[in-house]
Amino acid sequence: ARTLTENYRQALVQLMVGAINSKGRIEETLEEEDINRGSYEDDKNPNDIDSRPKFAIVLNKVDLVSPKSKLLDIAMDIGTMADVCMEDQFRKQGKDFGFQAKLELSPVVFYVSALKEDGVDDIMEHLLTLATPCTSWAIEPGKTTNLTPLEQVQEIIREKIYRSCHREVPHSVQQVNRLFRKVQKGLVIHQDLVVFTKSHQKLVLGSGGRTLQRIQDSARKDLQKAFGCDVALQLHVKLSKSKQRRETVH
């Protein structure tokens, strides 16, 4: 198994913090009498931490790892990182991340071989237990997504980054939309892919700019399918001079 390099750790911490702070799609189950009298108010503090684990740890390709003790070492290492992130969040809220909180909120670890479909059912069962019952569909009939057009652009381009770059690189790329304009023949989209190290800049660009071109070409095809029109897409890789990672700018 690969060792957890500093770049891997930074990417994992970034994902964990994002998951902890994410509120997701929260559904409230209302009693009929509350709805009828119109007295329902969401009295939850928006800063309160959900009483369920916010993310899980999935170690894939476990069939390739030998000895298996390496998996336990990596799982313990990542689990410790998760506990540190949770403890920091609790501290910001003036709470104690004690034994009971760790028991309820520490992420579950799954050991998976997706190719052999080993452990996949466990993940599906876990996700079903976390699914929130609701009385209405999240997406209206006839629609395929509840994302805005700009959010769809973000997701499509990000998928291509994940498919074209490896290791921690995709998690370290920040997308900055520069232009999203409707024109007579379709859409014009310009987006910066902001990286924070020269090594990541080289990896996203690729030899002779071929990796960036592959991301741009494949994203353009999917964008044209999604919006049903011609799309002029331009991606640029920018090296940030700031040492502190910025949030994605939409």
C-alpha cells in the first residue's frame, strides 16, 4: 500500500473538514398537527454538529495489499486524522470531544475490492441507514438534476480532473469560474484550475499541455450533451502564490 505523503494528508484533511462542515440535504419530518397549526420552527443551531458520522473511510483495492497489517496501519492513521479534525470542530463550538462523541461520530472504515465486489454491499447498507426519509422528491419530475447550470459546469469539469489526474492532485485543485456566458451559438465558459505547488501545476498541464487538453476536450463533449448546444470551453492552470488554500470560488 502507498504511504500517506504530506500532500495526501493535506488533501484528506481538506476533504474531512469539508464533510464535517457540510450540512448536506437535510429533511425534517414534521408531525401533521405541527404543519396544520403552522407552529413549526427549526430550532436547531446551524452550527451544531450532526449526531451521525459525517463521512466514512473507504480503502479500495485491498486485494492487492500484502501483508494485510498494512491496511490496519493506514486505517488507524487516517482514523486519527479524522478524530483530530472532529476534535478541532468540537473545540470551536466549545464542546468536549469525549469518549461518547468519538463512539458516535468517528467514521466507519470499509475495506473494499470493487473489482471483486468484496465489501461493496457493506457500503450500500451503510448509506441506506443514513438515508433520510422524506415526503417529496428532491428533484421535480422531468428534471435530471437540481444543480444550477454553473454548478453543473463545476461538477463536469471536476469529474474530468479526477479521471485525468491521480493521487492527491484532484483534491488539491481549486476551480475558479471566470466566464459563463450565453451567446447566439451556445455557451462560452472560461475556468481557472488553481494549484498550490509547481509539481501539481506540471501534473495538471501534462507533457506539452496534453493532460489539460484531454480534460478540456472531454469536459466540452459532456457539457454540450448536458446543455444541448455548442460550448466554447477554455481552461487555464494557475499557480497560486498564496500558501493558504482558498475555498472554491463560484
